[in-house]
Amino acid sequence: MRIHVTLSSGDEFDATLYSNPVAADLAARLPLDLSFTDFNGVEKVARLDSPLRVRGVPDRDGPAPAEIGYYAPTQGVVLYYGDVGTWPGLVRIGRFDFDLDVLRRLPDGFTAQLARSGGVL
């Protein structure tokens, strides 16, 4: 599924959610407005009000830069711009097409609206 992301900075980009149950649960909640903060200089994280269902996926994963993840222990939707390694409780749920340096420079507290943008890939 394709989604469109609009940032409080005025930037916009498209993303693709992967075909897994966690991504489907996130898609069912769209549109969403999320507030992100930086974590460890490699990712931007926004906490969801309620957890996504984590079933039918591996119990650990290792996302690459420009991927979207869900970190179950903190209910976090994560935009990766650096390498983080493999972690238990982490599920890759999508990928995005956006300049990683611009993402890296966004200040804590920036907001993003995630909305459906079209058909299934």
C-alpha cells in the first residue's frame, strides 16, 4: 500500500507499506498525525497511543536506512536514516523515498501526517 507523508516542515514524500500484519494494522488507522523525536542519531520515533498487533512476523528485525519500522516495546513508529542493527521487538513495515540528510536535520517535535495515497503494490 502506498501512503503519503506530509511533514510540519512543509516537505512531503511517498512511502510503501510492506505486506505484513503489522503494516496492515497501521494502515487501518490512517490518517494519523504523529510527533517525532530523534533517537541515537539514526532514527526518528513517534509513539502510538495504542499498540499495533504484532503477530505473524519475526520476533526481531534489522531495518536499513529509508525503511519504516515498528518497535513494539515502546509502541514506536520509526523512520530510519542510519544503521541500527537487529533488535528484538522490531518489525520492518515499509520504506520511504525522502532525502535522509533532510530527515536527519528535522528538529525534535516535528509532526507528520500519514495518509493513504492509492492502491496496493
